[in-house]
Amino acid sequence: MTTSLKKFDTGFPADAVEFCPHPLAQDILVCGTYKLLEEQDHAGKQQRVGRCLFFAVLADGNLTLLQEFSLPAIPDIKWCHMSSAVDPVIAVADSEGGINLLHWSVSERKATLFQKVACGSADTLCLSLDWDNRRLSSRYSVNLIRDLPVVQGYSSLGSLVVSQSDGSLSLLRSRDGIMTVVENWHAHDYEPWISAWNYWDTNVIFSGGDDLRMKGWDVRQGFDSPIFENRRFESGITTIQTHPHVEHLIAVGSYDEKVRLFDTRMPLRTLQEAHVGGGVWRVKWHPSEDRREDLLVACMHDGLKVIQFDQGLPDIARGGFKLLHRFDQHESMAYGADWSFVSRGESTSLVASCSFYDQTLHLWRG
């Protein structure tokens, strides 16, 4: 049983967490929170508030809170994996139809909001988001020369896909560092909990939701109909992530407590499934190619788990899986989880996870 290195009270219910991949900021950890207020606004609607908590993670596993950034409630956060020659950027999905882009200053160690993009109306929640460039982390050098120039301007931030509570998806593109919604389309009949890029072919987007459908979309063909539609799920689809080191492989999680692996060339046939318990909210492949078989799973009602797929992922259909680590010290629904990009030669990696009703962030090794 894995034990906690550090426990932190997040103040509001916590549901998203991400380590920064940038070589000069890999000690930075961000946690997103989501609070539904009891009081109503002037229009009679319940208000949702949140905060981005920026931490420095010390070598011994301790945390230092650097900054609290107030926003509407936060369902999802993702760092942009762009050039290491510029300061990092994080995108934050909020409960009022917006995507917030924050610049993290490596030199000043603080975040600044530099753009807010409206994807939907103020009563629409942005449920998930994903950058199309998140394979770039594997190209970052941990031995980067420390006097690289850090510039404030961004020539390109890549593209974002955002899912929203009204069933729609939005495609955002950057030009001269400015993000703009270029497409918005109805994708699911119920909440699409997840939208994700194919990191190996960034013309392709995956989405899944409470209509029990996983769909694929090709940005070159328009969005009148998906390029595939998998209807073989028994519960709502909550998470999808492309493998950063193995082409054509995605991990898909759902409320039915299972993680399924698919070959993107045959997305209607499950390669393998792992029953992990608790209901799956997030999956994260390990960022190191040396541990490419390892998957971090936030299991909501059953804590956090690190599972390993046997036999090597190119031959995954012939393999099984085993439980490497489990973390059970969260006292409520475990939603957010992420691996640190820092490698110090240990056999285990630093992991951050957060849970909702007990308002807790934990650091542990898995």
C-alpha cells in the first residue's frame, strides 16, 4: 500500500491536477478546484467558483503554495507542451463557457491570465480540454542549458479541443499567440465528459460521453458526422488519452470501472480491458518511454492505481495487466491525477492526486 508524502487542504473541492512539463518548471504543480455555492446569483442560478493553486514541489516531496488564482469553477486543466525556449502556458476550462490561458513566468514564479476565450454561453460548463502537442514532452531534455532565452511572445500555441455540457465540441486554433474558436459542433446527446487529440495524427479528435458513445472526428472532413462511432459501451465514457510513445494506441475509461485499450485503426474493437474498480475518471500514461506500459488511473470511489500492461504494448492484445501500486488515502472521490516529469533515477515516480469532497491534494510515489 502506497503512503502519502504530503497532504494539502485545497480549500475547495479538488478535481484536476497537472505537473508542468517545461524543463525549467518541472517542480511546478497546478491543482484546479470546483465549488458549488449554496447561495444564488441575481438570476436565481447557483454560482460555481474555483481556484488554480500553483505549488512548488520540493525534492523531499513537500509543497510550497506559490499562488492562488481565482476563476469560475474548474473542471479541467492542461499544460501546453510547446518549445522549451519560451515560458509555459496552461489552459483552464471553467464553468462559465470559458477557456482561460495563463502564462507561467519561470523567472518570476507566478501566473498571469493573458487571454480568455468564450466557447459557449455563461451557463455552459467546459468539461474537458486537450492540446494537440502533448507528445512534445518526450522531446524535452532534462539537461537543457539553463541560460536559454525566455521570451514572452508565443508564435504558436498549437490547437485545443474543448467539450461542453450542452453536448458540443469546440476547436480552437492559435495565430500569433491568440487563440480563436474556429469550429463548434454538436457531438453528443448528453454530456461529453472528454475530448482528446490523437497526438500522432492531429487531424483526428476523439470524444466520449454520457450517451455511451465514443466518436472520432477528422478536422479535414468537417463535423457533420464522425469518422467512427463506437456504441459498445455500457456506461458513460469519461476519459481518453493517446499513448505518447506507442502510435495507434489509446486508453479509454468509463463509469463501468474499466479501462479499455483501442488501436486507433480499429476503434470499434477492444484490444484489452482492465477492471480497476470505482469508476474511472482520468487515465494518464507514464511520460517516460522506459515505463510505457504503466498507466495511472483515478478510480473515483476506489482511490488511485498504477496498472501495467504486460507483454509490451505493440503486442498488447496478447498481454494481461497487473496492479503495481494503489493509493487509498483519499477520503472521497478521487478525480485528478498526474505523473511528475522529474526523474531522479528512482524505480517509482512522484504522483499528485486530488479528491473532491474532502478537498485534498496528496503527493505519493508510484
